[in-house]
Amino acid sequence: DTGVSQDPRHKITKRGQNVTFRCDPISEHNRLYWYRQTLGQGPEFLTYFQNEAQLEKSRLLSDRFSAERPKGSFSTLEIQRTEQGDSAMYLCASSPGQGTYGYTFGSGTRLTVV
Amino acid sequence: EDQVTQSPEALRLQEGESSSLNCSYTVSGLRGLFWYRQDPGKGPEFLFTLYSAGEEKEKERLKATLTKKESFLHITAPKPEDSATYLCAVLNYGGSQGNLIFGKGTKLSVKP
């Protein structure tokens, strides 16, 4: 296992369209996180899963955003009716459970809404 | 409110010129402080976790230290390949166990 994989790497979409991103975590990691990063800023927390359970969602995660992790393996993040303000890098990370482990991040999906 | 502030925003060094990056934090109870390196267009790469004041960790030319209010990332004799953005993040006891709170980062450029 070579790390956290995200697909696609880049996505350009028109305003109002729906988009879906995929994240494949490190196989033995039961925790999975989604973050969003805009230019010149640090990553901001969106949501996280322990196995298939979504344990917390940030208030940044509006009703247009939904995340799933069926069977506790890969995860998807869907954005409905995209807006220009959704343009950002969407980062996925995983970790081996509770505690202060260093999260392993993927390379991210760069979303551009035009 | 929990907060992480990094300084300087950008730092330019000559190869071999040692320096330090600062991360000041305000949290209700520190569970851990993390340092990451991020190259352009890539996700953050984990460097260190520090848990308590007085703790130090080293990796090649990098050394991270922690006090009750701040952390320093010391870079000794940097090379051009150390050029990147360095991010600091904290995890607190009072908040979500998934919510790393990041600073904006310090962009380091090392010239040959």
C-alpha cells in the first residue's frame, strides 16, 4: 500500500453542476478525514469517519456537501450545485485510530468552478 | 477560540543559512502539535508530533521543539530541496478528535 489515493487530481466544472471525489485510505487505517484548503491558507477540517460511521461534520460542510464511507473502506465527497466559492483543494487523510497519530494526507483533488 | 499562528509568512534563506520557524498556539488543552511539509500542488507530508512542553524531535536537518505557548522548527544548514511550505497544526482535548487546527504556514525558499 503506497499511501492515500485521491481521484481525480483535477476537476473543472461549471457552476451549478454536481461533482464527486473519491479517496482510498491506507488499508489498515480505520479513520478517514476530509479537509479543504484554499490558496495561502492551511487546511480546514470538513468531516471525519471512524470505519463507516461519520463522527463529526464541520459547520463549513453546508447542506450541499455530503460524504460517505460505505463498508469503512474508500470514501466519497459529493458537492451539489457547485458555487465559485467551492473552488479549492480537497484533501483526504487517514490515520490508524484514536490518539495523536500523524495523519497521512493524499495529494488532493483541485476543484475549479467556472 | 483555538488558534494557531505561524511566523514569518515567508522566509528566504541562502543554502547553509540556519533559521527557525515559529508556531504560536492557543488551545483549551493540547493533545498534540504537528508539523507538516507541503510542496506545491501536493498534500501535507507528516514530519513530527510533539505532545508536551520540553519535548524535542529531530529528522535530518529539522528539529522541532515545544513550549506551553509555541513550537519552533529549527532548520540547520538548509539545502534547496528544503524549500516548501511548513504547516503547524494542533489537536486539542476539548474539540473533535478529527479536527486538526492548522496555521497558514511558512513558505520557505532556500537559494543555492
